[in-house]
Amino acid sequence: MTGSILLQKRYLDSRLLLAVFFSTVFCVSLAAAAPAPDLWPRWQKHDSDSTTNINHTPWDNLLKKYLVTDHPSGINRFRYGDVSAEDRKNLTEYLDHLQQVGVSSLNSKEQLAYWINLYNALTVQVILNHYPVKSIMDIDISPGFFSNGPWDAKLLTIKGEKVSLNDIEHRILRPIFKDNRIHYAVNCASLGCPDLQPVAYTAANTEKLLEAGARAYINSPRGARMEKGRLYVSSIYKWFRVDFGGSEDGVIKHLLQYAEDDLAESLRTYDKGLRDDYDWSLNDLR
């Protein structure tokens, strides 16, 4: 009888461990899943006749001072550890200023630049507030027990609305502007991410920066590369496949718009499926 009870207990313990394991995996998978576009109608309004220009000079100055664009890795690096107390204050004041902007009264081009700069500047501030850190994924300030990263934390207040990084990207930028090149503009402070651009976005330069960002990323090993006859792409194209045609063929078609030389030649006849990877290490200089 004792042996039978012991076996039964071990069986129940193993079932419990398996249940906990699969429950954890499921929850972590849900937490890591990329949000789908989810329109926030509050931010759709714009004024096509508006000639108002937002001053992004403070952000532009910070980029020019601390962003390293000639790193041997080929990835733009940010000198987080060198940012002075004065420049931290300037960044905070810039973000405070953006939160006071009547964004709905801007034209759509000015709005696009506004939201991209707001996202990138806030991301840098989040890193600075928790520096030193090895990865943005380690900054677990989002609500929820299984949350990773800062993306769901409501860090801004705009026109009386609490706004998070995920709100900006997935509820405003993606569903309102419907331009997959936005994925090359918003920066998550990671080595696997498209480069943080060395200048602030403006209504005048956004189109040029989006094109340059897409071309540079796709033709870098982070974006797409051939290894032993297999195509490896950034996990961005898996997480946000819906924005790139909704299929592997759609992703390849997108890549071909910007791919150059050997990569372009390989993509034209490639049919073996995609593999993906991503480096969440901080895009720090150190």
C-alpha cells in the first residue's frame, strides 16, 4: 500500500510539474507575442491645411552628440553612459514639450514625424532611467506578472490620455499610417533592431529616412542573409508578418524591393522557407 501511494504521489507531482511548465510557456509566449494593429480612433484626426512645425531640435542635438554611426559592427550605437545630467534634463523637457503639443491639429506628415521621435526619445529615456542594463527586455516595468520590457507602461500623458510605447507603435503608427517602413524607424534600443537614425524625423525628411532605413537594414545581416542555402531574416518579419504581406512570400517580395547584389539574386529564386533571429542586447557603445 505504501509503495502504491508513493507511486501515485510521484505521478501527481509529475503531472503538476508538466502543467506548471506548459502554463508558463503558454503565458510567456503570449507575453512575447507581437501586438496586432489595434486602431485608437482618438488619434486619427489631423488638419491637412496645418503649417505648424514641431521643434525637434533638442532631440536632434542629443542624437548628434551621443549616437555613434561609424561603429565597426556596422550598427549605430548610443553612448548611454556618457549622457550628462544637463542633457538628461533636456531630454525630459523635450518629452514634456511633446506631451503638450496639440497633435490632432497637425497635418499627417508632421504627425508621423512627431510620433516616431516621441517613441525613440522615450525609449532612450527609459534606458537612461535604468542604466546600466544589458537589454531593454530586463526593464520589467509593464503591468502584468509575465510582462517583459517597458512597452506597456503608461509613461506619457497626451491630451489627457495615458499612452505607452506599445500604444504609439501598434495603436497609432501602424493602423493610422499603414506603412510597413515604420518598423525601420521606431527603435527598441537593441542590436537586432533597425538603426536609430542620427537625425530627428521631420515632415521634410521622413520619407527619405524611411527609405534609407529599409534599404540599410535589409542589406545588413540583421535584416536578411543567406547561410548554407537558407534565408535568415530578422524576427521583425515574423512578429509583424501581417504588415509584410501576411506570408513568407510577402516578406520576400518586400525584401526584394530593397535587396541589393547577391542577396537580391538569391531572393528571386528562393523557396525553402524562412528562419529568423534577433539580438536583444542593448545598442550601447560599451
